[in-house]
Amino acid sequence: LVHGVFPAFRVVAAAKTSRKMSHPNVTEAEMAKCMAAIQQGEGKNGRNIPAMTFIPDVASFLKQHDMKIEVLFQNLATMREKYRFMSKRLQDTRVAIMAKVPENERTLKTVQHLMKKAADDEEVKASFPLADSVYVDATVSPDQGTVYLWLGANVLLEYPYAEAEQLLKEQNAAAQEKLSELSSDIMFLRDQITTTEVNVSRCWNFDVTQRAAKKEEEAANAEIQKEN
């Protein structure tokens, strides 16, 4: 009895979020316009995760896109949450796959061991678990040429040795490829989160500077009015 076939892997890239706008004067059209501007148009990685635009000059960016600072703040915060959510989901998926890779490799080695014993016309001695810490010794004759692979959901499927070996090799290769993709996506998301946080910091500093300048201007105007 051989266990360890991988289920089909499926990565959830993102979840839809529904949020109330913190600024009542911000329209959906303004939000959509800003979101398009900060996502670099068609800038995406291999799995269609949008890239974040780096904003070197907040004042120029707002003027170029005819945008309010409140709208930019809110869109950056939304994208940062989405990036973090996607990163967490991909990391969980990677951990789950990595936990199954050793089991798949052990299963493949078991099938190959049975194939070798069958070719040498030798029996296989093994111990099977009956309960916790309870095992029974058995002698297996591998000359029947088939194994049962555990597919999950209480399903076992019989395969000839060659087909079982091929299937497990393909599953192992697919797992390694998926791990490579996940690692690449996680690194990409890490860069986008960093870029987004830098943009938020720049926007915050710009907003503070603008508010301070506005207060100074109001104070100066008040002094002029007093003098008049």
C-alpha cells in the first residue's frame, strides 16, 4: 500500500474586498482612476499580480493625474492590504506543498524499491501500522506488478508499477515548479509591499507639509487682517 499522491494545487491570488470609503466626497470614479494610475497600467508579474507604481514626487503625481491626496492615500492603503493578503495566502500554500514533498518522494522511492524487488524476483519484508505504536510484520510479493495510490477522500486507485512511478515523478516535478512560482510571487509581493509603504510615507510627509504651509498662510493672512 503506497500513500502520497498530490492533490491538484490551486493558488488563490486575491480575495474581493468590500470597504466603506473613509472620505464621503471621494467618488468611485476617482478611486478607479487612482487605482489604474498606481498599478502601472499593464505592469504585472508572470501570474498577473499588478505592480505598484513608485511615486518619486507626490505633488507632480497628483497634478499629472488630477487627483486628491485623500484618494491616493485610500488606494495605497487598499493595495497594501491586498498585497499582504495575497502574500499570506501564497506563503500558506507554499508551506502546505513543502510538507507534502517529502511524503511524495518517499512514495516514489517505495514504488521504485518494489520494482527492483520484482525484477530480482525477491519478496519484500515490511511492517504495517495497525494502531498507534502497534505494527505487524508482513511479507509482500511484488510480482503482481501493481500498487494502490491514495488519492484522498477515502479513494485508492490501483496502478501498474511503471504508471505509478511516472505519475509520482510528474507530481513531484509539478510540486517543485509550483514552489518555484510561489517563491517568485512572494518575493514580487514583498517588493510591492515595500514600494507601497514608501509611497504611503511620501504621501504622509507631503500632506503634513501641505497642512503646515496652509496653517502658516492662514496665520499670515490673519495677521494682515489685524493690521488692517
